[in-house]
Amino acid sequence: MTKIIHHPSDETLLRYVSGGYDTGYNLVLATHLSVCAKCQKTVELQQLIGGHVLEEEKPANMNISASDLLRKADMPVVETPKPLGSTYSKKYGFEVPAILNSYVDGDFDGLKWQSLSPSIKQAVLTVDGKASARLLWMKPGHAVPAHGHSGEELTMILSGGYYDGDEAYTKGDLHCADHESPHMPTAMEDQPCIVLAATDSPLVFRGIIPRLLQPFFKI
Ligand SMILES: [Zn+2]
């Protein structure tokens, strides 16, 4: 298994744990957590600390778990996803994290993709208010047109990998991009790259053609 290099920050995980994200972001982070033992440990620690803080304020009840305490205090709780296994995609040749099953009707290979260009396809999985999560398929060696962000973009690499500036992102990595980092992810040459990405505002494309097409693709 490829070693995961890029993880969400502790702040991002804390926001996730306390229910501060919309569904699209939760899906991307939960998918990363389902394959990342390091981030699972961080989240468990954050939940324990959250519970401990509440314990200090209330009479101690050692039989109550940290997440029960958070619940009692009416704090939103996001359960730590347990490793759920995966389903092998014959068509795309990789293990699809089981957490995505209900979003693809249990059939990743039967997904209906929408072509954004000859080298990029998308499949929108969930839209919740302004936040959405979508799968993107990138042809080997091809780039997503240069764009910036007016909000936060969280991307998890499901298969293959891409380069963005000096950094390489491969299977399992979680890439956080914000308005300060306009970028042009470019798929590695050896195989298509499939990612799960959450955004809460339209991408800010630099080129005229992507900008003209943007309203049709709602990206
Ligand atoms: Zn991680």
C-alpha cells in the first residue's frame, strides 16, 4: 500500500470532529480517515480531549464515553469512520473505499460521468447547500485548467496521482487548497487519476474557455 504523505491539518480535523463542515467536506474527510490510521488517531484524541473538557465541567461519570459526553452537551458529533474495507473496481483497476458505496449506488463501475473536456470527466456525488463533493477523472499527463478558489477545496486521491507545483499527490493523500494557492493539478503519466473533491464555491478559472463552460458544469 502506498504511504500517505499529505494529511488534513489538526484544525481541519477538529472542525470535522465538531461538525463544522457540510456533507461534501465530511465525505472527503471520512473517506481519507477510512484509510488513514494517523488521522484516525488524531480524531480519537480530539474526541477524548473534547470529552475530558466536558467532564471537568460536569460531575464525572466514568461510564460515559467522550462522544456520549459531546452528545449530552448538544455538540454535534461526527463518528470516527472505522476501516470499512473496499470494493475492487474492475473497470478502473483500484480499491474503492467502501464509504463511497452508497454514493455510487454500490456500483462504481456503472457511474455516469460527464465530460468536462476530452481529458477531464466528473460525477457529482452530493450537493448540500453551496458545498458539493464530486469525483473527477483525469487523463494521464493532462491538467485541470489553472484555477484558484474563493473557498476551500479538499481533494482525496483515490487512484493514480497528480503533480501540483513541486508536490506530488498519490493514492490516499488529502490535498487542501484555498484562495491563496491558485493551481493546475496535472495527472501523472502512468495511469488516469481519480479523485474525490469537495468545494463550497465555484472554482476561479483563469482561461476564457473554462470560464465560459463553467455554468454548464457547475464546477
Ligand atoms: Zn491522514
